[in-house]
Amino acid sequence: DLSARALVVQEKKGELQGTIGAASSLAVLKADFERAKPYFSVLQNILPTRDKLIQFPRDLEAIASRAKINFNLTFGAETAGQDDKPGYVAVTMSLGGRYKDIVQFLDLVARSGYSVDWGAIDIVQSGDKFRVSVNGRVFSQ
């Protein structure tokens, strides 16, 4: 009878330690959450809103003009964002021009504030000119 009671006490002690550990972990998570709160709005604003993507073709057209390349963009299917994943719109782009100008265009787009996954890229050279086809996506909130 005494050994059975000792076993119950050990089990309860183990449960209590587990509960204390869980409570401690919860306290750490709450503290981390509070420290991270000020950054939520920054993270939320990194990606443009879905409505702002309407400007994406015009903005890329301006970048293409600056880089002196031929440019065409077509929007594809849209995937809505979820709580833990951003939304995106599929895009197909055709670029044409000198290699250094296309590289400049890609660099300018990377610094434009849009988050673009270039996806599949096909490059064809014809003399000193290149034709580039891109099947990618642009992300939004």
C-alpha cells in the first residue's frame, strides 16, 4: 500500500513538473510576442496590398524603359493569401534586349519594393540580343 502511494506521488510530481514547464514556456512565448509586436506592422507593410498590384505592370514598364529593354507582362491566376502565407498573382513576362540591360532590369525590379519569384526563366540568344521568358509570381498581402 505504501509503495502504491509512493508511485502515485511520483506520477503527480511528474505531472506537476510538466505543468510548471508548460507554464514557463508559455510565459517565455508571451514575452517574445510582446517584444515582436512593434514589428508586426513593418512586416505587414513589406508586401503590397492586392489592390496595389494593379500598378505592378506600369511600374515594371517604367523600369523596362529605364533599362532600355522590350517588355511585356501578362497576369495569370490569383491565389489569395492566408493567415500564414502571402497571396500572389502568377505573371508571364517577356523581355528583350542586351544582356547587361536585362540584368539591370532584374536588379531594378529586385529593389522596387515588389516581392517577385522569378520561377521558370528561359533565355534565348540571337546575336548580341537576348529574349527572356519568365513564368513567375508577384506576392501581396
